[in-house]
Amino acid sequence: MKLLILLSRVPYPLEKGDKLRAFNQLRILSQFHEIYLVALNADRLHPQAIEKLQPFCKEIHIINLNIFSKIRFLLRFLWKGLPLQCGYFYSKKAAKDIRWLIQSIQPDHIYCQLVRVAEYVKEVPIKKTIDYQDVFSKGIFRRYQKAPFYLKPFLKLEYLRLSRYERAIFPYFDHKTIITAVDRDLIPHTENEKIHVIANGVDFDQYQYKGEKKEFDLIFSGNMNYPPNIEAAEYLAKQIFPQLKKKFPHLTLVLCGANPSPKVLTLRKKDIIVTGWVNSMAAYYAKSKIFIAPMHLGTGLQNKLLEAMAMKLPCITSSLAGKPLEGIENGKDILICSTATGYIEAVKLLLTNPEAYCEMAENGYRFVTENYNWEAITYKLNDLISQ
């Protein structure tokens, strides 16, 4: 069938979780449908984006958003009581272009990723699926709880608006999907049990253990301009790493990921490497001994954990990031911590006990290969939208 996929960003390069999810779903859904990709774009288009996406798409339509339209519609959405998260990705011209494309293509189904794009198609009388992906409102609320006083009013307002909006758009879509059952239960709607859990997966061809020589002790990865990752990087570098250095003087830490914020850049030292964009995250996983992700903010499934486990890195994380991994066993497949002391002891265990290290590496690898395969997961999505 003709499947129109509407995204808030061009799904390449794959430095953000929503892009990674969209890219792999495009890749697999193209085996069954004619894909008409419509992607909003607020940044400079990557020179290889079209080339990378073309094999999976019948047509690709990039709709550029300019700074003036973003400011105008941020103010309009603020006045209308809608989330600024949605206003940032909205423009009247884009709405007109999307309506024209729908009329021209006459798709059998529309698949939308994230509530950011719901305003464009919620009234369109065609079968539709919305991928909530994460619970944006809960993510904003967690940021609100830890924010400085001058940001709290803004974040509280956005939390309330997102919560209302996530509830309001629910009946407009025939199917609803989300990454984890934990997030599904947090969607503020009385029928949230009707949301289908479609998890993320791992590209096992790219993230493949090859037994390479280790150069770094600890690694944390992700988009380093994303507030939950910034908070985790600071916590790791300031609360955990200095205490570990007392026991392991030669310890090294890699903060690996695109767009490091000024806060992350200030963490750089002789033994703390801030990489910025890297061509291959897998290469850095291969050179590291332990993956550590002390996540305290955000929602959803942490792709970084899945990728690290696929490369046989023992993983240490928080209950917030570990809970969405359904069926995982703390102490066997992963180490879940809640305090700085807990993280420190977990690292000590893995660095000083080779048997525990190897056992956790193998268990984590087995868990992710059995549960997070992109193909098997996306086939479930295909079955849903094909109804």
C-alpha cells in the first residue's frame, strides 16, 4: 500500500533516538509498502541524507522550516494554549504543503512520529497511526523537578500543555504506538492500555563484538546537547569519576556523542575525553571496557544501552533507564544503581573481578539479541498499520 510517513526531522544522520527509530522503520517497512517520506527540516540538510534514504522511499519530500516561522508559531501556540514543542515544528506553509502532498499521493495510511506533527494531520480522513515514542510530558516534568528556579515556571507550563495535548490527540488516530510499556502507562489517557508497544532494536551488523583491544575504561554516549544526557555526563564526571580515580589513578572516561553543550565541554580533562561527533559509535564501544549511563531525566528506551550490550560491554545504569528493559535481571544482565556510591561500587566490581565482568558481558549480549531485533519488532508495526 501507499504509506506516507511524516517526521519532525530528516532521519539522517543517526545522532538522535527519533532519527534512529525512523530510519530503521523506513528501511524495514519499505519491504512491504511504497514509502512516501515527508520530513520537516529546521537544520542544514546533511549532504548524504537523500542518498541514504532514497533506497527505501518512492518519494522524499523535505519541508524546510525557517527561523521566522518558528518564532511566529511559537508565539501563536503559546497564545492558543498548545505545547511549544509542537509550535516549534509548525508552519502554515508546511501545513499547506502537507495537505497538497496528501491530496496528490492519496496514501492508504499515514504514519506520524511524535506528537510534534499531529497538528498537521489530525483532521485528515485517512487511516492514521501516531507514534508517541516517549511521554514528552513526563520528560518535561522530570526536568522541571530539577530545574533552577528561573526555568521552573516555563517548564511547568509546558508540562501541563503537553499532558493535555497527549490526551487530546488520542482519539484522532486509529492506532497509537510507543517504545516501552513503562511509557505507555504514563500517557495521560484513560484508554492508554490500547497503545501498542513497539520497541527499538539494534543493528547487529554495525554493533558487533570483535574482541578489539581496550583503550578506555568507561564510556557514556548520546547526543550531548540533550538535557538528560548533559545532566548524566555532569553527574558522572563530577560525582562518580573523581571517587573512582582514588582507587584507579589511571582511569579514563569517554563522553561520546554529537553536539556537546558548553557544560559538557567544560568537563574535558586529560583523563576525560569529550569526542563530539564521531563517524562510528561502535568503534568507541569496541575500545571501551564498561558502559555507564547514570540517567536521571528523560523517558523512553535508551538505545545506547542496547548498542553497548550488543558489543558485549557490561552496562551500569539507573532504575529510570533500566526499568523499560522488560525482563532484564539486575545483577545478572545489567547493574542498576540509585546512588553515586552504588555506581562507584559497580565499576569497582567489574574492574577487579574478571569473572563477573565476562559473565555480565555475555548475559547482556544474550538479552539484547533475544529481545531487540529491528526486523522482528518492525514486523509487528507493519502488521498493525496493515489492518
